[in-house]
Amino acid sequence: MNSVFSFARLGALLIKEFIQMRRDRITFAMMLGVPLIQLVLFG
């Protein structure tokens, strides 16, 4: 596997970022709320 790009490293980074977003309530609400509002308005 190429040492510059690794799916294991990418997965770990995605998990870390998702955990950080879940800790911040406003970011988590926007992450779920904005797409739902867009779906209602434009869908």
C-alpha cells in the first residue's frame, strides 16, 4: 500500500472528525438540520 494514501488512515480521520462534530451540539444540529431544511424547501 502506498504510504502517502491509506484507507485505514482516511477511515481513522473520518471517525475522529465525526466524533468531534458530535461533541459540538450546534455543529451537529446544523449537520442534520440544514439538509433537512433544504429538502423541505427544494425537494
